[in-house]
Amino acid sequence: MSSYFDEAAREAAEGIESAKATEERVKADVLLVAGDREFPDDLRQHIVASIAIWAIDTELHKKLPELLRPAKGKEWYEAVKASRMIEELHTIFHELASRKIETRFGILSDRPTGILHARTTWIEEQYEQNIS
């Protein structure tokens, strides 16, 4: 189990405002990871769909309230006091880790912040090698 998603789920359970803030942070991390050229396209598409469907509150919901309110994510949260978006993303990242995909900066894991750290470190090392 990924402690990243477990912690996010705990934070989201603290109340709807906490859930919204936690989802925003998780979305940012996950989308940065999914945007990498070596990230599997099928999982990238699943991530985008999961966010679009299950986020509690998105810009799209604000722009088209007559079509999307109440949002599925908000309905889910109100029913079970948990973020379905975080649950869906957790499942996707378990699938990602099970594939053991080797990239230029290491193997993709089930922890978005770990992937981001590995990629950032690799980029910094490449930069240092190129200016030396």
C-alpha cells in the first residue's frame, strides 16, 4: 500500500474542505507524473477520467453547474465521507507499480511524490553533467 494515498485518504476524511484541498494537491502531483513521456498512455487516460468524474469540486463544475451539479465526487463524499477520486487514483498507481516500468530516471512506483523526486534528481544530475 502506498502511504502517499493512505495519508491523502485520511486527510480527505477530515471534512469536505480538507477533502477538496487534499484532492487539489493529489491532482497536481498525479498530473505532473502522468505528463511524463514514459508514463503509460492507458493509465494517463484513466487518471484524467477519474479526476474529471470523481473530483469533489473542479473548474469544470463551476463553469457548467447546470450540467454537472451535483458532482458525482461530491455525492460520493457526502454518502461515505471519503474521496472516490483518491481511491481511484490509488488503484491506478497500484497498477502502475505492478508493471515495473523502467524509465530514464528509475522504476515507476505507486507513490507520485517518489516518482517526481526521482525525475527531478535525474534532471538535475543531467544538467550538472552537461554544464561540467
